[in-house]
Amino acid sequence: MTTTLITGANKSLGLETARRLIEAGHTVYAGMRDTANGGAARALGAHLVQLDVTDQASIDTAMDSLPALDVLVNNAGILGASFGVDDLTTDTMFDVLNTNVLGIVRTTQAVLPLLRRSGHPVIVNVASGVGWPKYLTTGGTDEHAVPAIPYAASKAAVITLTVQYAKNLPGFRINASDPGYTATDFNGHGGRQTVTEGTDATVALALIGPEGPTGEFHNRHGRINY
């Protein structure tokens, strides 16, 4: 049985990822800041875990509750409160980086001992095309229209740290996924994709075998090339 931890799994992309991986036969631990909001994940058959990726003590306690781990899906993330230059401060920048980037590092470092005991350790970091310079600079793309600096910078960092983790851990399969413009709370449910479509890449990367790709960035259509 494959044991999987998903952060930010109480709603939207995280919840749908949990549903699909449970359907695929995984034992899923659904991490979330407040387990009182975990009714939907519990109904799917997930095990609820209190986990705040900005709080090291919370992460450490969560790790103690896991009997084993094969797959980590770093899904938790925030959009932040800065959407241009005039409202940008170091505080608003730090808030986003603290969750979206440092949160991945905290969680990943904490679970490495468990993953190293797995016969096939897998990590999927949920990034975004908003962190891909090619999309940000190409007129007509969904990403080009996004002015926010903290969110874009954080997702660019997620893609890069994915590559670097993959190089450092060659026995792992470590990749980043791009959900695309999906209808979630982030965009007032204005995205054109469903959450199922938005989790296609994440789920596919969570299910890869030991000969699968590593250090790559994928959307629902496959690898995103440089």
C-alpha cells in the first residue's frame, strides 16, 4: 500500500488530489491547518493531520503521526496580499515565500527520513505557470496577465528547488506540477478548468514509477519544456 501525505488538502486542488489518489489505492494523510475544516477529506476516507507548513512544531508533530511515507505532495500555498508594485512590501513578499517556498522546504526536510525508508519515494511540488518566465513574457497567455510579484516569484522558486532537490536525491522521483488556470478560491472560481483537470499533472506525477521522470515541470499535457 502506498502512503501519501498532501499538504493543504482540505479543499480545492488538495482535496481533489486526495480523492483521486485514494481512488487509485493510496492511503492518504490529508494535512491542513485546522482539522475542523476536514469534513470533506474525512468523507473521502483520508486520515486528517493537523499541519501548518509555516510552523515547524506543527510539521514535526504531524510527522510523528505518520507510520510510513512513500509520496509527498506539497500542495499548500497562498496567493498573498500584494498584486502590483504600489502595494508590495517586504512583509507581503515574506508571507508568500514563507508558505509557498519555505513551507515546502520545512515539510520536505521533515519527511526525508520516512521517504528514505520507502522503496519508491516520490515528491510532487505544486508550482504554477505563473512562475515560468516564458509564460509571463508571452502575450495572450493566462500567466502574462498576472501582475503579482510575490506569487510569481514564489512559484519560480518552487520550480527551481524541485530541480535542485531532484539532483541531490537521485533515488527519488521529484517533479513540479502546473495546475493551470483552474476554478478555485484563488481566482474566485473564475478559472476555465475544473479541479479534476487542474490536478491531472499532480496526480500523474504522484503515480509515476521508479523509472519515471525527475526534476521536471509538467502540466496536464505533459512536460513543459524550457
